[in-house]
Amino acid sequence: MSSPRHYLQFNDLSADEYAHIFKRTKWIKDKFKNYEPYHPLFDRTLVMIFEKASTRTRLSFEAGMQQLGGSAIYLNTRDSQLGRGEPVEDAAQVISRMSDVVMIRTFEQDIIERFAANSRVPLINGLTNEYHPCQILADIYTYIEHRGSIKGKTVAWVGDSNNMCNTWLQAAEVLGFNVHVSTPPGYEVEPERAGLYGTDHFEQFTDPLEACKGAHLVTTDVWTSMGFEAENEERMKAFADWCVDAEMMSVAAPDALFMHCLPAHRGEEVTAEVIDGAQSVVWDEAENRLHAQKALMEFLVLGRVGDEDAS
């Protein structure tokens, strides 16, 4: 039995593999829009394990697997033995013998790393404290859909150096674009992560306006991620000047896009004028979680198929 391919971080795939997945995403999305059934994962089962709450992740994976002809099973750790102290390693052995692909949305990256080491089937990171590769997969596809190749372009990240920011930095290294990061003092990208991702594609800015200058994509996230709620009041004060507004978008490239992984808090990390404005593609971005993840599951379960269709 060959070892399964896992998707735990963005850099688990190569630039060539991403090019394939983006082409498949377009092909699969076109099928969906034309109401043409495509069931490559008929009789396959996806198990979704949630330790963190979700709307878009559950809906996109569950609907996506059904649209590919398979079935999806939802497990919440509060309602399973994982929530009662069963070792992750044991759970992985059992769950992977009863399914064809697993998605986990949890806290520490270590949890999914341990699960993957004991899984007989592909494991997908649906979100951890450290990384959110499926979201960035969809975000980059959305950019490509609207503006073409992201190679050589500049992405401005304004706000918290969280799992989204970490994944953008990985993506820049894999796909050859640049990331400008601006965070409040004390919330900068961790030095070890900055060193890990190198400096060729990454630059930090103390002034968010400077980070946005010439950017082709401006993006942000909530100031208080899940698991950091106790810091909310302190963060509201620290991040007050890091709200993406019309001024920041005005110094970006003329055709710059705005993205947000949602849910959003208008008036906090982004103004209503920006997120509801003409440069915002947040709804396309949200929908593309569905299509990009279908292409990802197809690739992880079946390997590289359909190149003749995606040309």
C-alpha cells in the first residue's frame, strides 16, 4: 500500500501541482455552473472532524464531496471518543480504515501531524492555529480567475500575523509572488517563521499604508482569531489603525482586489466601503472554497487526472 498524499501545509504541494489543481478547479467549477454532473469520487467517503466551529469549511467540504458523487460524515470532537481522551494516533488508525479522505479543523498543528502519521488515507488541514492552506488555495484561485497569474505580484496582508498570514508567506515561496505584512507592534510575524520563509518574497512594514502601496491584492482577517478571545479587548485597541479602508485601497495598484476569508466585522478590520465595494471579491472567494477543495480532493484521492480536460 503506497503512502497517501496529505495536505497539512501549503508547501506540501509543488508549483506544478498547484497549476494542475487550479486548472482542475476551473474545469470542475464550469461543470457545476452548467449543471453537468461529475462524480469521480462515487462511493467514496469523506470524514470531517471539527474541534473548531465552522460555516464555510463544513459547507464547502460536505457539499463538495456530495457533488463529486461521494458522501461526507460530520464528527465533532465533543460527540466522539476524541473528545474523551482517545489518542489521536488510535483515532487515525480506525477512522482511516473506514473512509477514503479525512479533513480536520482543530487547534494545534501537531494534532493533524500525528493523525497524518497514522492515517491510511489522505488528510486535509481544514484549519489549525498555525495554517489555513485550503483558504489560501481558494484565495489564489480567485485572484487567478479575476486577474491571471499571481507570480511576481504583491499581496498586502494588513492585521494579525495569524494562520492566514503564515500560509500566505508559504504560498509566496511556492508560487513566486511577494507578501507585504503590516501588523501592530508586538504582533509581527514570529522571527522563526520569518527565517523559515526567507526574505526574498516577504517584507514587514510598520505602516499599513506603506504595505499597501502598489499591491495587487489587499487582504486581512479578524483581529481576534478563535482561541484568542481572552485578548479581544486588548487587540481592539492595538489594531485600531490597521483597519483596511479606502485610503489603503487607493494607494494599491489601480486594479487591486480586496479579499477577506470571512466572517468579517465591518468597522473593525475592514470598512464597509471596502468589503462591499467594487474591488472586493469576497463572495467569489467564499464560493471558490467549494470548487478548489473539490479539485484538491480529486487530486489527493485519485492522483493527477483530467489533464486533457484542463488544458
